[in-house]
Amino acid sequence: MLLVLVVSALMDSKIHTQLIILFLVLLSETVILKSHSWSSLERSDSDFNNWVSWNVRNYQKKTALEAEMTMAKLGNRPSGKLKKIDVRLRKAELNKMSISVRQDGSGDFANITDALISILPRNNRRVTLMIGPGVYREKILIPRTLPFVTLLGTNASDPPTITGNDTASGSGKDGRPLRTFQSATVAIEADYFIAVNVKFENTAPHTVGRRGEQAAAIRISGTKAAFYNCSFYGAQDTLYDHKGLHYFNNCFIQGSVDFIFGYGMSLYENCYLNSMAKKVASLTAQKRTNSTMASGFSFKDCVVRGRGQVYLGRAWGDYSRVVFSYSFMDNIVLPQGWSDWGDQNRHLKVYYGEYKCGGPGANLSGRVPWARALTDEEAKPFIGTYYIDGDSWLITPSKLINH
Ligand SMILES: *[C@@H]1O[C@H](CO)[C@@H](O)[C@H](O)[C@H]1NC(C)=O
Ligand SMILES: *[C@@H]1O[C@H](CO)[C@@H](O)[C@H](O)[C@H]1NC(C)=O
Ligand SMILES: *[C@@H]1O[C@H](CO)[C@@H](O)[C@H](O)[C@H]1NC(C)=O
Ligand SMILES: *[C@@H]1O[C@H](CO)[C@@H](O)[C@H](O)[C@H]1NC(C)=O
Ligand SMILES: *[C@@H]1O[C@H](CO)[C@@H](O)[C@H](O)[C@H]1NC(C)=O
Ligand SMILES: CC(=O)N[C@H]1CO[C@H](CO)[C@@H](O)[C@@H]1O
């Protein structure tokens, strides 16, 4: 079965359209990876190979952790139960199609907006937009009626940039302020979204103390969204991790103030958080607002660098939850580590944890007393894709192919 997929992928003249499948297959089959030459894909970048092998290792690590974790519990959710991949998703993945977007006119469409318009509402297939290099100055909204869309940059070393510069105080079509919600260059309201090799950007500048400058590069309001090797550039409020289950792998995220925010339930693995803070700011503003809400950001194997002085998080919601594990923190991280955003009542409610982090910013001795140095047991729920229910929707090939 695996071989058949690989072979059919290679025989397809539109090889790139099948890249994603190949990928998924490779993730589960190291053996095939070894015996197969990538040069036939015209994509010999060593970067790409590094990424694939990183993912393979990561997948193995993750599988081992999952096995070890059958007893883990997360909130009130029953655990140990192996969940099957979502049926709708499985159907969509078995019925894929792709559309090419190229600015030089050689593709199906010259911009992303037109390509999205071509997809029928209530879409039930995986539709991959194969996007060529270039700067796409477009405001993109993927509505709820368009689930299963993938944006894929066809050249990993020259990813397409989707850019804009709307701010919260800018005015919308109706003349009213856009607010942070509508400032996003790209807004994903659909479920099952995937992006690979895409740069999301909001170029509006940030001036300390000015109001209405929130300017998101992306807002993700749909659930079960995954981002691989993407980058997010903005200043204040770059990545609006609004709500739903989200996965970020090997991504670069840059901003100045609260640049990862919202009440998503998200795992950031192997990501680089680059602070552009001019003075003192916070990397995250997590908005979990009650103790039963499935919401929180987990950063694993990440890097925190850049400029200014930063808190790892400040409490936007009373029950704000953020965990950093196995991450490198440069000396830009303030010794206190975390901020209650001026409300001491939150000390007993927030959940701010650190586990096995390193670097000059990771010294726990100066942390606020209500921050947690997590034990192995406490850290476990946060350090695998089970944190985001990945079993049921992250497209790991073994699940898709075997069922
Ligand atoms: C997309 O391309 C079409 C056709 O060239 C053009 O009419 C339209 O204005 C473009 N849209 C955007 C957002 O660039
Ligand atoms: C990908 O982009 C790089 C950098 O711009 C370029 O050198 C390379 O030729 C591109 N690869 C393909 C297949 O177009
Ligand atoms: C936003 O971008 C547009 C188009 O490039 C430009 O005309 C405008 O001046 C920019 N606005 C700001 C505030 O940078
Ligand atoms: C907690 O928040 C969730 C999501 O907003 C909501 O559905 C639930 O009713 C809230 N529970 C309480 C006790 O407020
Ligand atoms: C952590 O900080 C404390 C107090 O500043 C200092 O005494 C200690 O040596 C530091 N630990 C490490 C490992 O740098
Ligand atoms: C590991 C990997 O494939 N990284 C690529 C991700 O995309 C950037 C472009 O933004 C490439 O330069 C990297 O090589």
C-alpha cells in the first residue's frame, strides 16, 4: 500500500501535487526514505532533507512518548483511549485535488484569492493550493464553508509571502474600526487547515504607547489546523491563536508585544520566537478564562531570542495557561518570567510552567512565586501531540493509510 502510493506519486507528472502525500508516507517509513532519491523531485535542497529527517525523528520520539503516556490525563478528558482519525478528514484526504497559483501566469490562477474562490462551498476534499514564490498582497479569509484547504509553498527556500498592513484602528469597508480581529492579513475560520512553507506577514509598524496598533499577520479561528515550516512576521499581536486545536512545527514567529495570543489549545514544536520588543513586553497573552476550558499554549523544543526584555507570558484570562519545555531562553527573558497583568487574584488561577529549559533566560531562581517548575508527571500532558488530540486529526500516515 505504501509503495503503491509512493510509486503513483512519482509517476504523476505534477509531482509537486503529490509532495504532501510523499511526505506523510515518509514520516512513517524511514526505510523508504533511505532507499529513495530526492533528486527526482527537483527539490534537492539539503534544508528540505533536514526538515524531513527532523520530522521523522520527531515522529518516532512522539510515538514513543505516546506509548509511555497511555495513562496521561488532561483536564477532564478520558485518556488511554485510542482515538480514530476523524472520519470527515479521512474522506477528504482520500479525495485530494490541487490547484496551482503562480504570479507569472503559468498556473491555474495568478493569486490566492481567485484560487480560493474557485473552490466550491461546503468543500469536502483536501484542496492544496500549490503556491509559487512571490509577494501576494492579499487579504485572505478562508470561511467556515471551506474546510480542508492547504496552502503549500512550492519552493521551500523561496516561500510565498502573504502580506498586508491593516491595524486594529484602521477602518473597514463599513467605515468602522477593524479591531484586532479583522486586522489579520490571513484569517482562517475553516477547520482542517494546513500550511507548509508559507510566510504570513503584517508590516504595520509598532510605536510604544500608541493605541490601536494591533496588527495580526494571521488569525486562526478554525480547529485542527497545522503549520509546518511557516513564518509569521508582525509587531504587536502577530499570531492570533484565537481558538481551536492548533499545531505548529518548525515555524518562525516574530513580534513585539503579546505576539502569540488568544485562547487556542496549541502545541508549538521546534519553533523560533523572535522578540522585537523595544522595551518590556510579553511573548504570549493566553486567554484561558475558566478552569474547565480546554485552552493553553505549550512550547516544546523552542528557542526564545531577539531584543528587548520579555515575560514569557502575561495573563489575559484569569486561568491563562502556558508551558515551556525543553526550550532555549536567551537573556532577554526577565528573571520574574511571568506577569499577572496587574491582577493579583490571578496568582492562584493561572498555570505557568517550565520544564527542562536551558539558556541564560531559563534560570528559575528569580521567577514569580506562582510560576511552576514542573515535575515529570506534570509536564507529560504538555509535551506530545496528545496535548492537542493529535491522534484524531494530525495526519500521521500510519493512521490515514491503515484504516
Ligand atoms: C487576482 O487576479 C485577478 C485576475 O488577474 C484580478 O482580477 C484580481 O484583482 C486579483 N485579486 C487580488 C486580490 O489580487
Ligand atoms: C527555489 O528558490 C531558490 C531561491 O530563490 C532558487 O535558487 C531555486 O532555483 C528555486 N528552485 C526552484 C525549483 O525553482
Ligand atoms: C499600507 O500599505 C499600502 C500599500 O502598500 C500603503 O499605501 C500604505 O501607506 C501602508 N500603510 C501604512 C500605515 O503603512
Ligand atoms: C468555561 O468556558 C467555556 C468556553 O468558553 C464555556 O463553554 C463554559 O461554560 C465555561 N464554564 C464556566 C463554568 O464558566
Ligand atoms: C540563577 O540565578 C541565581 C540568582 O541570580 C544565581 O545565584 C545562580 O547561580 C543562577 N544559576 C545558574 C545556573 O546560572
Ligand atoms: C528545514 C527547512 O526546510 N527549512 C526551510 C523552511 O523555509 C525556509 C524559507 O523561509 C527555508 O529557507 C528553509 O530552508
